[in-house]
Amino acid sequence: MCDRRKPTMRSPFRAASAALLLAIAVAAAGCSSMGGASTGDAGPTTPKLSTVTPVDDPRTVTGGSTAVAARSPIEPVVEGEQVLPTSIIDNQGTQVTVADTTRILALDIYGSLSRIVFELGLGDSVVARDVSTAFPEAADLPVVTENGHDLNAEAILDIAPTVILTDTSLGPWDVILQMRDAGIPVVVFDSARSTENVDDLILDVATALGVPDRGTALAQRTQAAIDDKVAEIAAVAPQDDADRVRMVFLYVRGQSGVYYMFGEGSGAQSLIASLGGHDVAAEIDWQGMRPVTDEGLIVAQPELILMMTKGLESVEGIDGLIEAIPALAQTPAGQNRRIVDMSDTEILSFGPATADVLDALAVAVYAPDEAR
């Protein structure tokens, strides 16, 4: 955290979750680049929720849907002077002084940090990107991650950043320590992400870069967009909890044999709540990110599975998923083949584009024929 809040270390649960996320990312890198991000034109996007007609009962829908979020252009906040140096205590309790932001490197598993930097009006100072930074404005930047999400120390040193912004979602961690040993200020942010802390992340990044006023404006704009979108989705979703779609988030990397169900503390709980769904992982008290079990799935009885697109591709689609996790066939989601997937770099990114992500997912849930 930045010094505007009590400078404490991460909780043990969050630390464990971050470590597990890093381990999953490493496993994913062994089989494919998580997200397979490509910048520029992503092709057709899912229509806006405001333009579609929801189905009468989303629990009866059959078949899969892919959500493709609209590519909203960067709208930099430029009002507010930058004041350097800044002195902050990061999320690991490390005192960091940032005196130069002419060469910024922002790295995390979803590309959220770089998007925030661009939205704060400092995009011209960003000198490289991770593979998940998939918005068009960053298309010409060199990539300093390899094999998916492995940090490349030589590539980072070659671009000579004056400050590195990151979290614990990428590795090897020795690379970050090497950057510190080389004298580069490294600010580590909280890797736990949800709709509830998007504004905190924005404010922390802005404080580190010496533009707190811009951070306040961007956080307010982003939170207002999220709140408006959640309210719009709530008007479409069933009002009675008993009628809400029973959802769960599965993280899958078939080539590596990785099959996880995401619960409290993973970000999935926040996502499902924002979509007006019933979180079955919370119902069965599923904590964090853990290997899925047949018993857990059968007890949960999900009606809809949320997934990352590359994860679904790694098991060769819905048929392959049901074959890989036979217990799915004993759930409504498996019986109805009800899978909603979205780009790995977007679905749990929780940043300035969150409202667009929620909009596309909501269409895939409540008006799936128009999302396909």
C-alpha cells in the first residue's frame, strides 16, 4: 500500500493467494501464453447490454457463449501536477522512493497496472509491456515477459526503467530482487483484485507516480462506471436470489493438468456478485484458489461456469472440459453445456476497463444468443 494508509504487510491469506496465482501462471506458461494477448483490433465485440433483449429465464439457457469486451480507448486524466520525488511504503512493507518517472515499466498478470498508468496520462513514459497489456495504445511497446508470464531480466535491464510497478503475480521473483539490486525503484502493489478495490489500486499507483489528484479523478470515474454498470445488470438479473444463476469460476490449463475452482479472495466472488449471480463457491465455503474436486462440484451444482478463453481452448472446448472433469456431467452447467468464457487478460483484470468487462459478460449470461 502507499503511505496514505497504514503501512502493513499483506495478510497471510492474500500472500498465499498471490503465491498460488504465481504458481498457476508458471504452469500456464508451460503450455501456452495465458491470454494469448494481441494488441490492436480485436475484431467484433459483444453488443452492449443496453441494446439486447434478455432471455426470460437465464437458468434455462443451453450452450456456450464467449464475451468480448468493447475496446474503449484510453482517456487520460491530465489535470493535476506531478510532484516528485514520492516516498511510499509498498504492499510488502518496503520503503520506496520514486524520483524519476521518465521510463516506467508496469507489469502484472492482467495488464491492469499499465492500463492505469496510461489512464493517468503517463503512457508516453511507459517503455515496455507484459504480454497481457493488450490495449492498442501499447501495441508498439517491446514485451519483457517470455513463455507467457516469465519476467526476462535481460530484457528489463536493456530498456533501463527508472521505476518498476508490479505485484506478486509474475515471476521469477528473483528477477524483481535483481532489479532492486541494480538500483531501480520497484513498487509492489496488492495482487488481490476485485470490484471493491479497483479505486484503491488506482490511487496507490497514482500516489507512487506523484499524481495523486489524477488518481482521485480516475478512481472516481472508474468507480462511477462500475457502479452504474452493476446497477444496470441488477435491473436485468433475477431479483429473487433463488432465481439467480448459480455460477462458479473454473481456472483450467489442460496441458498442465491444472483444474482449479476459485472462491473467496480470488476475485471471482466479486465478479459473480457484480453479474447478479449466485456464487456457489461461497455457498460451500470454498476459500481461495484450490484444485477442483468432484465432490465440490457436485455439491455446488453450478448452472453456469465462468472461464478464461485460453483455459477452455486448452481442453479443446466444452466437450473436452466435461471429459476432463467428469463430475461436471452431474451438474446443470455440464448437462446444459453452459460455459461463458472471456479473454484471460480481461475477465479478472479489475481496472479502468472493468465496466466494459462486466457489460460483455452480462450479455453472455442474460442474452447469450446475441453474444455468440
